[in-house]
Amino acid sequence: MNKDGEYPIYIVVCFRGRLERSTGVSCLPRHWDSRREIIKNACPNAVVLNKILFDIKHKVIERKNEYEYNGKVYTPSMLLEECTVDFNGKSNVYSDVMYKLLDDRRLKKKTRNKYIYAYNKLSEFLHRSDFLVDEVTQALVKDFIKALDISDGTIRDICSCIASVWNYAISRKLVDAADYPFSSFKFASKFKSGTRDYFLDVSHMKKLLEYWLDLCTIRNGKRWKYRDDAFENLGKRSSAEFSILWFLLMYKLNGSAPIEIAMLKCSDCKQIEINNQQYWAIDFRRQKTNAEVHVRLKRDIFSIIAIEHFIGRSINGMLYPIVTDASGDVEKMHRASWKASETAIRHIRNAFKAINAATIQHNVDYHCNEPLVKYEKVVMYSARHSLANHLLNSPNVSVRELASILARQPSSISVYIHQLKRNEDIVKITDNLPI
């Protein structure tokens, strides 16, 4: 289906298999007569379109008869060669070419959505939607990639979609092949925005936890109670209370991904006792690697709010049904989780912005120099990178143990190793050398 709600009409040859090719004509489903294989008169351009379809059909039949008369061997692709009529003209507007590509290839809905997502991102970057294919040059693509605040995998998908549209436009002779933007350029790590790898100090995570607890509770020593609106706001996925909790859970639950937290079930959480202390045992599997994850969360004010509070409000056994629709459809849950995380990151950045303001005031009052958070670089996966770096800097945790905690292979831990830049961090390591 194209952007006007029309479906493309294909010509099909069933000979030594089945081959179909777009005719370049499309119409609304209600205008198509499937029995007579013509467009109904209710369509405004029925006469013209039917003439085009008639010519294409008879052109294929004539070609078949010609091959048979001359005793030549032919294939379906030979019959359908150059049978398409470009009814819509030679438009090289990116959106027109893209939708034409989607119609011709009859791609699945999930793949179509990737192309549309890439187009929307390009439109946002260019601040207009009517740009041409040949406007998407190599220089523009590089600037576009640098401006994206998304994961490397998604950026590669976007580049792939742009390249496909370009190749299709070249095949239709709408653009010059010499201008192809990916001829000498491939996406590499140097083009990414770099925000995904940002990690937070231990002090910053502690401040965020305190900020969240102050947001949700009124505390007096070991006694505490919910604030008036906190109990209700924790049940709204667009609220600051839940958004910050989600980020903290990624850190607390061994660097879990947002979708893994969204798909947690109440049955994954059990209360156990370790050394006369109550713990929550949370066992689940990674979505990508299917590796087992074992979390032991001490029963304190955080776990009471984060686990017990939501167990009492579960739907269909899902611990956090407010993130997704709790339908069990993984693809739908991924989309819902992704949309929710976009909202969450705004609240998290606002929280760190407030923490920075308090830190600045503290530095002024006590003449100290506590570091600030570059909150504009914080993303959801900063929680995972922060946990990995905190564990790497811990003298009691080996790389193999870290790999076990993060449910990754030891050889892949390098993605979480960040270069030490602060003098305090460098001295902490070098002062403990044996000589």
C-alpha cells in the first residue's frame, strides 16, 4: 500500500514457476474487479488505467507468441522484461521513489516501517519532506549520522534503507550512479554521536537514587511513606517517578536492557534469605543472547517500591505492564518499550539537570569541586555502561566475573571499557602498582 492507500497492480506469469512484476499502476481495493481483472468505472482514471493494463498484458502475450513462433526458449523474466509503465512519471523526490520501491518489492510491514523511519529521520534533519534523492549526498549522510542520537545498529539500518532507495533510483535512471553516497563510505564508529557510551560516576548514581527516593517518599530515619501523588504516578509510564525507576532498575538488575525489564514477570521474582537477610531473587534471560541472568536484590526501600509495589499491581503476570501492552507479542512490546524509553530519557536528563543545580550550589557553599553530569549525553544504556565501569574499577571483580554479571562473553567486555581521563581515576590505579 502506498501513502495514498492504493495497492499496486501486478502482472503474474505462471510458467516454470511463478514470477510477478509491478505494472506501475495502483488503485484502491474497492476499485478493483478481481473477477474481470480490470479497474472499475468508479475509479476516476479507470479508462486510462485499464488501457495501460490492457497494453501491458497483450505486450506479454505477443512476446510469448513471438518466442513460440520462432522456436526460441523463453523464461518468465524474458516475458516480463520492460513491461512496467511508469505511470507516475520520472519523479526523483525521495518519498516518491521510496514508496515506489516498497510497492515494487512488496516488503513486509516491519521492513517497510524501517524505510519510513529512515525517511522521517531524514525529514527531521533537513526540516522538510520534499527533498530529492540526489540531495542525499555523502557529505549530508555523514552530517546526518553525527546528529543522530540512537544506537549503532539503528544507524546502520537507516544507512541501508537510504542505500536501497538510491540503488532503486539508479536502476530507474532517476539519478546519476556517480553520485551514489555510499560508494566510498561505510558507517564506522567515528561517525556515531558518542552519547551511547557515556557513563556516570558512582556518586552520580547515588545522587540519582536519592533524588528518586525524595521524589517518591517522605523519609524519617528508617520510617517512610509515599508522597501523595507518588503512588499513582508510579503507575504511569510517562511519569518522572517511573522513568527514573526504570533507569535505576537497568543499573540494579545487572545492566539489563529496557525491553528485558519491560518483559519481567512476577514469577521471575522470589524472596529468599541469605546470611539472615531478606533478598529478592530475580532470574530471567537476556533477549538477544538467551543467557541466564541472576540478580540478588537486598530488600530495602528501593526493592519494596521497585518490586513489591508492582507485584501487587501486575496484569497477566507481567511485573511492569505499564511499559507495554502485556500482550506477550514481543515485537509489539519492543515498540512500546522503545517509545516509553524515549519519554523516560527526558525525565532522567531533567533529574540530572536538577542534580547539577544542587551540586553547583553545594560547591559554592562548601568551596569544593564535585563533578557535574553531562546530562545531555545520558541515554538509557548509560546505566549499563555505568554498572560495567563501576565493576571494572572494583578490585574484587575480575573481567570473567563481570562478563558473568552482564551475561556476555569475556571477549566482548571491551565495549564497556572507557579510557581513564580524570586524575583521581588514574592515580587510584597507578598508586596500587606493586613497584
